[in-house]
Amino acid sequence: MQVAKYNASGNDFVIFHTFVKKRRNDLARRLCHRQRGVGADGLIVLVPHEAYDFEWEFYNSDGSDAEMCGNGSRAAAHYAATNGLCGDEMRFMTLAGVIEARVDGEEAEVRLTDPKVVENLIVSGGHKWRLIDTGVPHLVTFVDDLKAYNRELAREMRNTYNANVNFCKIDPGNRTLYVRTYERGVEDETLACGTGMAACFYAAWMDQQVDDLCKVYPTSREELTLSLRDGAIYFRGRVERVFETTVTL
């Protein structure tokens, strides 16, 4: 089978398209394995959809399903446009709902599903948290130093609330954000998480700590842009097609 390896701000994905929609949880575990497979944070499979440009199946590296992935949606949009599955502007179906995307050269921008504040205040582990759904649930806490990131606490919070966990630092001078994320399905910190950055952006925006357009830097230190327009969050950044290869299973 022919697959492509994509990188979006440090999140990496294996992507392919097919006419057949089916469960591929075991395939995701095999392809995403860092030593015995291609190696990736997730598997994205694009299949036809009767109403939209396509539908995606998204699997975490452990084979579990995920409703949405911000960086994955940008990678999927770039793959679809590059492979002629649609034009540079598209709409596609995910488990979280319809995603709108636009590809501009090496960059892709997506309109994420509308954010929802699930819980406004959770006090745990010496931190104050918000639980925000930006396609998938995210816990957000603000810290003065990202060294406050605690893997064991993040794992505990992830298991308690079945959510991804984000530690976010605000630069008040530039009104920018720096984010570290512990992701479900990967079960560790990743170099970036698009929906996690979106949740941090929305929480900071609610507190009037950032403007409607904000630069965000994940652990990979790539610069990404999040903006709020007409109540919707837009997420833009560079996407890299790393390679294509044939995999024999």
C-alpha cells in the first residue's frame, strides 16, 4: 500500500486514501509504531463522502479513535489538495463534525469546530484548570514557567477527566502563548497538539490575555497562528510532506 508521511508543527502522521471505509485500529498501531512501522502520532485515512469533499478516519498511535486533531486536519487538507482529491478549499467530515480548510502553498488553515467550555474551574494538583472541548476535550492550566509541566500529574489528570492536558505560559508583552501538551492515545507529551493550542488560546482569550489573533508556540517551537473570527477558531501553520513510500503488510 502507498502511504505518505506528514509533519505538522511536530505532530507526525501516516496518511493514505481509499474507496473502502472500515475499521483500521490494528493497522494504525502497526503503521504508527516507531520501531516496527513507519512511525507516527496518528493514522489518517481519507474516504469518499456523499455530501463533502471527503471523510476522514483518524486513529491515535495506540489504535484508538479520535474525534478531531487540529494538526492532523491541516496535514489531511494538504494531502487531499496535493493528490487532487479536491481543490485548495474544502470541507470534510470528522467525528467532531464538518471541518473547513484552505491550503496555501506549504501552509494550511482550518476552521475548527466551535469551542465549548465544559467546566470553567477545576482545582487539582496545585493548579487551576479549565476543561474546554475544541473537537476533543482539553484541560488547560496557566503557569509562569513551562518547567512546571509534570508528566505524572498530566497522566493523572488525563485518566481522571479522559482529556488531553495542557500547560500554557502567556507572554504578556507579545501576548503570545507557549504550550506543552500531554495527548490521549499517545499517552505522553507530543511536540505539538493543534486542538490543545486552540483550547489554550480560547481560555486566554476568555481572560482577555490575548487578542483575536495570536501566535502560539508548542514544544516543537514552530510558530502557528490562531484567530477568532465570528465566534469560530481558525488554525494556520506550515505543513511538511516528509516522504511517500510503499508499505508491505
